[in-house]
Amino acid sequence: MSVRRGTYARHGDTVVPSERQRVFIEAARREFVRNGYGASSIRTIAQEAGVSLSALYYHYKNKQDLLLAILIDGVNAFDAMCDEELSRVGDDPVERLRALVFALVRFRTTCQEQSLMIGTEVRNLEPENAAVYEQRRRSGNELLGSIIEDGVKSGAFTTPYPEDCRRSILAMTTSIANWYDPDGPDTPADIAARYGDLALLLLQPRP
Amino acid sequence: MSVRRGTYARHGDTVVPSERQRVFIEAARREFVRNGYGASSIRTIAQEAGVSLSALYYHYKNKQDLLLAILIDGVNAFDAMCDEELSRVGDDPVERLRALVFALVRFRTTCQEQSLMIGTEVRNLEPENAAVYEQRRRSGNELLGSIIEDGVKSGAFTTPYPEDCRRSILAMTTSIANWYDPDGPDTPADIAARYGDLALLLLQPRP
Amino acid sequence: MSVRRGTYARHGDTVVPSERQRVFIEAARREFVRNGYGASSIRTIAQEAGVSLSALYYHYKNKQDLLLAILIDGVNAFDAMCDEELSRVGDDPVERLRALVFALVRFRTTCQEQSLMIGTEVRNLEPENAAVYEQRRRSGNELLGSIIEDGVKSGAFTTPYPEDCRRSILAMTTSIANWYDPDGPDTPADIAARYGDLALLLLQPRP
Amino acid sequence: MSVRRGTYARHGDTVVPSERQRVFIEAARREFVRNGYGASSIRTIAQEAGVSLSALYYHYKNKQDLLLAILIDGVNAFDAMCDEELSRVGDDPVERLRALVFALVRFRTTCQEQSLMIGTEVRNLEPENAAVYEQRRRSGNELLGSIIEDGVKSGAFTTPYPEDCRRSILAMTTSIANWYDPDGPDTPADIAARYGDLALLLLQPRP
DNA sequence: AATGAATGAGCTTTCATTCAT
DNA sequence: GATGAATGAAAGCTCATTCAT
């Protein structure tokens, strides 16, 4: 039968896309980022991927399925970066916060396209797929909240608005993808350092 | 003889939409926010506005023109709020900063739909219209930059990263439109007060 | 707005198709009779009707709607013939039976295409439309049953199997559409006379 | 080396389908009866048969070939029933007529699906295959005509319209497949007895 | 100021079929 | 015997847009 069985739509668990599927995912992501999901043509995507339209349909049962695959691929990359950065540090909330901000910035700069997809195109997921996606996404995304919460509890952070801080840090790092230029003077590490500082300013660490 | 001549596409200056045009703008905005520009049907918009498709074409020469009208309508609302809030305060950078944040928050909360359109759907403007729009938008949007710059020059703000602060403040207030619930416990003023605090934390005002 | 509002799918009552709609109905009927509903292309139908594909979609909201229109047009023709023939005779069951068989034969011979559609393509109606159609069809189609029933009650027909007779008379007249050749030697009236005799043989009239 | 060589398309003679082929034939028949030939998908058929699409293509060279196989399988069943019933009786036209009607009814009731295919889907045969099929079908189908002819010649049947009788008897028995319900009260034998009576009424046997 | 009718291009999707393995 | 991968053609349908009235 078809590869479609192994699609994310069916099992929620992490399935590594095949080489062919990677080609589709990347072509589609380029298109979706350029035009948005609704205005992107699946014909053009197949063309950009260098195969026939039917071949795409052999691997993904429809446009939605492709969108879901891209988004899940994005959160996988995101999770991987968070895990990697956090594995380098200990339990100190300040250290952990800096590490996470570093991961966020790395993601928004080195995976600019993935980054732009997530959050912009989620609204185009049909309810069923949105559920599948949310479940996958939750785990990775609650990290910031728990780090802040821990820091506040332990007295490391003294901010009176932890929830607003969480949202703000997320928003300000997320928006980096909108202006970051890989050919510009700033390296991801430069930016991460500055945004780490800014994030800590918001959280008002115990002096 | 058609109204189209007076459309934004032709003259860049502010033209107040007629009553009829307001109906179209609002119906279209609802649709664009729901589905995105590319996936929205101009037929559905006409239907929601309660008139015939041809009537819409009498007022706007095409879908693009409608998008441009919506976006300009959005920046007009935005500019009006900024002007209003800033007219209440004097020259002190801290006061001005708070006033502007207040305006930003008011816009993102009370004009949620306009807010979501701006920034999400700009990319769907064709080059010619994008130019028209950018010109209109610039003036209003450079306010934050100049306030920060003034504060830094005068020594009122001591941040070493004024540009990152500007971007961060913009991003964190912008993102409010994504989660704000008019039926929730927080009033726009509540939120504005907190985000004013946060913004000042980033800018590190002289103690 | 569009003509679609007046389509049969919306109101169950008899709406006379416009001139344009007649063209579509006849082109579509030709195609459906030739290939069957499922294998007929709506593109080809539009082509045969001599208009663009979109024009067809302006008048009928989809393939189903067109099918329904054709079928209802068919039962309308059928009903008209039955009414006409029965209006010529009195109350005598034998007379009425002959008149109805005459109407059946006339329909199967002079409206061969309509005839072939009805009964062959009803199965392609989606449930909702099938309901609309059945309701329209019922009235006309129960005539034979009631004539036979009356005759049996009054003793004019002595058959022990009135229900099988009903089905048989229906089947044998229906099948005429399959072989009747308008250029052949038999006139519809010839055939009707013979099938009237046969139908009466089945019903075993009181001698 | 493929089985296709032995397919009906190549030799006209009776080839008994293999066990595997029976599975395909039955799955396909179910689909064809449900949707009609043109609207049935060969993919769905393979799925229902529980094998891969390619496996189906190994056994039948295309959709047409499958249709032909089904139809021929149908006439084979039909012929077998006729032979069986007729072998039980002698030369008397009345006896033979009753036996044949019995066979017709048995076929339409116990092989309902085969019955519905034959006659409904023949029109979908391409000319070449239609020829192959007609040749196979003729023999079995001319039985009724010859029995009636014999009876008329010998004076056993006095009908003035033997050809119309033949068509009527065929039509009325054929239509049984449309309403027969295996779970209903009537057994095939019950129905056959009644339709035998009706058929004889049409033929007007010498008293 | 507004409408109904029409159009051509494009959409997503499914089709029957082939072929290397 | 059987499969996965692929393809070109065509399906039904919707799109933004135009134009005579």
C-alpha cells in the first residue's frame, strides 16, 4: 500500500520523514511561508519539489496532511534544540532561563522558515489535526512557563507578572524570525546573549 | 461614474470610507482574519455584507483594493490612538513611553481584528500597493523608535540595546491580540499598566 | 444573486426550468443516458450545451443538482401524460387501466430519454435529494396500484396476485424504452393497444 | 508469466475463474452494483478484495477486463440455472415454459447482484468486449423465444403477440431483482409459481 | 447604484494505468 | 505472484473578474 499509513495523521508519535518526504516538506514550507497556506497551490509545490503532482498525493493524502507534517517537523526541530541547550546546564533557574532563551533564539534564527510556519499557519489546521498537533506541541512549549514558575517559587525571580513575562519573552524571541538576516552582522549567539539579558530584566532576578 | 476613483490605491492621502464601504471593510476583515487573504472568497465577503458581488466591485476595483483599504483603515485607527494618548502627556520620555505603550495595548485589545490583519496580511499586498501602504504606515510606526532614541540621548533610558528593546516592546504588545479575551477579567487598562512596567524594565530607566 | 435559489433542491414544488436551464437539462440527459451519471463529465455536458463550464455552475450548484432537475423534469412529463390520458375516460376500471397503460407506453416511446433516466439513475441521488424526488414521484406512480385495487374490489379484475400484476405491468411497459425505435414500423398507439391487451390478460377481467 | 493470457478477453470460451479471481470478481461486483461501473474506483475494489492494486492488475489487464469477467460469470450462472431447470422436464411447451420462468426467477432472486449487473452495465463494455459478451449471452437468452415459438407453432399458445410476450416475460422477471428481499416472506419458489401463472396468462394456452 | 449572467483560469483531488523490483 | 512508487489525464468545483443592462 501507500506510505500514507505512516503519516503523522494516523499515529501521533514521532515518525521521521523519508528522504522523499523531506523534499516535499521543504518545498511546501517554502511555498507556505511565501504565500500562506490558503493561497499556496499544491501544484506549484509539486513542481518545486521536482516531481509530479500525483507523486505528492502518493505520500500525503492531501494539503492538510502536508501542513500537519510540516508543523510537526517544526516542533520536532524546536524540541530538539531546547533539549540540547537545557542538557548543558544545571538546575539554577537563571542558568536554565538563559539556556532556553538561547534555544529559542537559535530556533528563530537558524530555522527561520520552520519558525515562521509555526504560529502563523496553525490556524489552518482542521480541528482533528489541530488536536494531534497541540498534543505534540504542548510538552515542548510549557518549558518556559515551568522554568519561570520554578524561579518565582524559589525566589530567584521577583517579577509580579510571571505570566506576562512568559508571553513577552515568547513574543519577543518569536518575532526575531521576522527580521533576522543570516547575512547580517549579528550571529545567533550575539542575539541570544542580548535577549537573554532582556528576558532576565523582565523577570527581575533577586540581586 | 464610479467611486473607485477616490480609492486609496489612487491617492495616498486619507480618505474616510463611506458608510457602505465600512460594511464591506468589516465583512472582509472578518473573513480575512478567519481564513487569511488568499483563502478568503470575495463572493463570501459580498454575501456576508448582504449585497451582491457586483455591488462590491462597484466600490472596490478588486480584492487587492479591498485589502489595501482594510489595512489603511487599520493604521488610521492605530495612528488615531497614538495621537490621542500622546496628546495627554508632556515631554518626559518615561511619560511618553508609558503613553505609547498604553496606545499600543489599547489598539491590540479594542481593535483586535484590525490588529491581527496588520502584520499578518501585509505580505499579500502587491508591490505597488505595498509601497502605498508602507508610506502611510511609516509615520505612525516610527514613534516608538524616536521616543526610545530621545530617552537614550537624554540619559533617561540606560539600555545598551535600544533597537532590541524597540523590537521587543513592539512584539510583546502586538502579541496581546492573540490571546486577549474581551470577556476575560483583565481590562485593557490593567494590561497596559503591566506592559508599561515591563517596557520600562527593558529600557532600564535612570534610577 | 443566482438562479440557484429557484432550483428544485430548495423548494420541492414544481418550478418550470428557464430556457437556458432546458438546454442544460437536455444536454445532461443525453450524456447521462449515454454513459450513466457517474461516468458522465460535467465538462462534456457544458460543451454539448454550448456554454462554458462556469455558466452551468451558475445555474446548478453541482452535478447532483442537475441530476435532480432532470429526474423531476422527467416525472413532470410523466405525470402530465397520465393526467391527460386519464382525463379522457370515466370511472370504469377497465377503461382506466387501458388509459393508464396508454400513458405509460406513450411516455416510454415518445420520451425515451426521460424514461431511461428515471429508474436507472435514481440510485445516484444523494439521500437528501432522493427524499425530495420520492415525494414528487409518489403521487404519479401510485396510480396504477389504485386502479388495480379499485378493479379488484369492484370485482372487475379477478387476479389472485394484484401486487405482482402491478409490478409486472410496470416492468413490461418500462422496458419498452429499451427497444423502441421511433423509425420502426410500430407506432406508439399500436404498441399501447397490444400492451393494454396484455395487461388485461394479467388482471383476468370478469368475463 | 501472467495469468492474463487465459482471460476471457482473449478466448471466448468458458474459463472458470481461479479462487483468487473469484475474490476480485465479487468485490468488483459489489462496487459496480453500488456505484455503477463508471463511478467505481479500481483502487477501492482492490482494497475491498484485501490485496494491493498491483495484484489486481496482475490478474486482470484493466477495468474493462474485470467488467467483462463479471458479466460472463453472470451469464454462466444464468445458463447453468436454465440448463438445470429445463433438464428436469420433457417436451411439453407449457412445462418447459414454467421451468424456464422458474429458472429466471431463481436467478433474479438467488443471484441478485449478478442479475443487477447484467443489463445495467453491459452498456459500459467497449465494442470489442461487447461482441465477445453478446456471443456468449445469445445462446442462453434465446431460449425463451424458442420455447414460445414452439408453443405457438404447435398451437399450445394462442397469443397473437408472441414477441411482445417474450419481452414482457423477460422484463417482469428481470425486475424482480429490484425489489426481492431475501429476508422477506416470499421464497423464490413462491414467486416463481406466481410468475409462471402470469406468464401463461399472457401466452393464452389452448384451453 | 446595482444586478444577473457569464467566462477562463485555476483549484484540490482521484482516476486508470505502468514499471522496476 | 506481488508490491511500492510514480505518472498524465481528467474529474468536480471555485476563483476573481467583466459586462450588458
